[in-house]
Amino acid sequence: MIFYYTRTRKTQVAAQALHEITGLDLYGLDADINNDTGLRFAFRAIKSVISAKGCPVGNMPKAVPGEIYLCGPIWAGEMAGPLKYFIRNVDVSGTKVHLLLTGRQPSEQNRERAVKVLTQAGCQPGNIYLIATTGELPEQDLLVEQLRTIMEAAD
Ligand SMILES: Cc1cc2nc3c(=O)[nH]c(=O)nc-3n(C[C@H](O)[C@H](O)[C@H](O)COP(=O)(O)O)c2cc1C
């Protein structure tokens, strides 16, 4: 199963590319922070990454399978608040969690932080895929190619 959170749809395109490659079902996580704009959004977004609680997801699944992909944006160097909330509020103990993070300039430091968050939640960190995004929505076909290459290298 592929769980994803997106605000400006870039991660959504990446999650769809992942779905095309793996054939796994997609589950979009809804977060009320998506109704905020401007300064209020910026404030809540930063707060959500500083706090271990993250920020609320309205449609949390009751349970997750033993291996999942979790996709979302990087905010201020960390996985976005709704992803942190997801990790903290669903039972992921023993679950293998692969992460796909999108960001303007993803870094190795982002990867290390993300692994820490996963480990603290008691799950088994899987592969971490970092996808660089621009101001434009990524093209699905290009992303499928790029992701395939990254995934093959990680195996
Ligand atoms: C509040 C905020 C903080 C961000 N911080 C980072 C960052 O630290 N590093 C980075 O690479 N991208 C950062 N970005 C850019 C987003 O991660 C990037 O645009 C992402 O692909 C958006 O995904 P989405 O369209 O699925 O919401 C930030 C964006 C926002 C809104």
C-alpha cells in the first residue's frame, strides 16, 4: 500500500509513478493544514515539523500492512507534519516503511532525520527515496523513469 500526503500535488505525481511501478494501491492522506494559506500555513507547517506530534490527518487508516510506502514533502528539513502524525498515530511497530520524500533540494541530512523519526516510532526503516522537485508539476513519465532508476540502485 502507498500512503501519500501532498499539498501542491508534486508528491501526488510521484506517488502515482510509484503506483505505476509497483502496482500497489494508493491512499491519499487528508490534512486540514491544506486549508491554510500564507502566514498561517507557514506558521503551522513549521510548528508541525518542530513538534514530534506533526499535524492532524483526517482519514487515518485503522491498520496498515506489514510493508508500506509513505510519500510526502520535506518541510524545513524534515518529513512534513502530516507524515509525522501518520507515523505516530497508526500502529507501525514492526512495519517496514519505505519513504519517498519530495523537496526543492533534498539532502542526505533529510534522509538521516527521516530514518531517526521512523526508528523512534518503532518501525523498520526501508529504502528512502529522495525526489527533487521544481516550481512546475513533474511529468509523470519522466518521474517513472527516474524513480525506476533510483529504486533499482537501492535494491
Ligand atoms: C513550509 C515549507 C518548507 C519547505 N522546506 C523544504 C526544505 O527544507 N527542503 C526542501 O528540499 N524543500 C522544502 N520545501 C519544498 C517542498 O518540499 C517541495 O516543493 C515539495 O515537492 C512539495 O510537495 P507537494 O507538492 O506534494 O506538497 C518546503 C516547502 C514548504 C511549503
